[in-house]
Amino acid sequence: MVVLALDGLEVYYGEIHALKRVALEVQSGEIVALLGNNGAGKTTTLKTISGLLAPRQGTVSFETRPLTGVPPHEVVARGIAHVPEGRRIFNRLTVRENLLMGAYLRRDAGIADDLERVFALFPRLQERITQVAGTLSGGEQQMLAIGRALMARPRLLLLDEPSMGLAPVLVEQIFATIAEVNRQGTTILLVEQNAAMALSIAHRGYVLETGTVVLSGTAAALGENAEVRRAYLGE
């Protein structure tokens, strides 16, 4: 089943043409990687899905319902959570308060259970539960940003550059956890400059160049593509 579909997206920043006829699909249960260099339009794509940017043309649909023009808080309510580039945690709040902010739209009885789920995925956060978030390490802040998004109990998780600024050992840990979140049933659209790590856990991928999708295919096929290997895998 197609969970997310983008069709013919045209997005501008003023007169700058950021996305050009972008079309992609994410199937239920997949991890789909969105690859590309700086300025390719990856973050713009996620912001458009989240309702932070409005396309001039084209459509976004989630579980067959149109998302174009839906405000960001309603996008979250419908089942999409966005972990932005740079984490954007609430620096002056504690770890626990940050996590509860992720559940701010919820009124169900499962919030405590989801806190335990986050702590099982990221035991370090439980150890730091009363610590002010701004004093966490970069890796801990990334864990917190992902955990906060999971507290919304999303069916689709948008991840923007989760490895940015992290030591290699932490990158491996974060990606192992992303794969586990997917195994637990969350569909994921992953924006990542570390193409090798992204393709190692993704099912399929798309390559963006200057706002245009230039390649798509299975993660295995993209990993074997000579152009991808040269441009994104350093070979």
C-alpha cells in the first residue's frame, strides 16, 4: 500500500526554483532514502510534506488523503512526525519534558507506554531524564529528537540528516535504532548525506539533483550504480 505519494511538486523560495516536478512514493513498512548533495532539495521535500512549505503546483497525499495545504499541526495529527535537520530540541526543557512535547496532541492512555518504548530504544535518555536538554551531547540530542517524534506515535517518520555532526560509532548506533523503529512498524522517509549508511538500511531510494529526481530504485541497485558510487559513495 502506498502511504505517501508526491506528484509533480513545484516549490519555490521566492524566485528560486527549489523542487521541479518531484514525484516519489513510499510504501507501507518501507525505509526510503532520499539522497543528494547540499542544495539538492532534500530538506525542502520534507518541509513540503510537513506543511512548512506550500508547493506552487503538484500534490502530496498520505494514506490516499490530500495533504497539500494542510497546516503542520494537522499533518502531525494525521500520523506524520518530522525530525528536522539540526534536531531543534527545546534546549531549556528537560529530556522528559521534550519527550512529552512530542505527545502534545495526544489524549489517549498510551503515552506512558510510549515513553517506555523510547527508553528501550535509547536507554541513555532514561539515564538523563531530568537533565536539561541543552546540556546533552550531540548524539544524545539526536536520540532525543527521534524519541520526541516517536512520542507522536507516527505511522510515517521523516528523518532529516540524523547522522549530521556525530562520531562514526554514534552514527552506527543511530542507524541501528532507525532500522529497529522500522521493524517495529513505522514507515520512514530518510534524508541523509551519508549515502552508504542510508542505503545499508533502506529498501528503496531516490536521488535528487538541483530539485529534480534523477535516479530511483532499490537500495541494492542504487548501491551498485556507478554514478551513485562515484558521486555519493566516494568511489
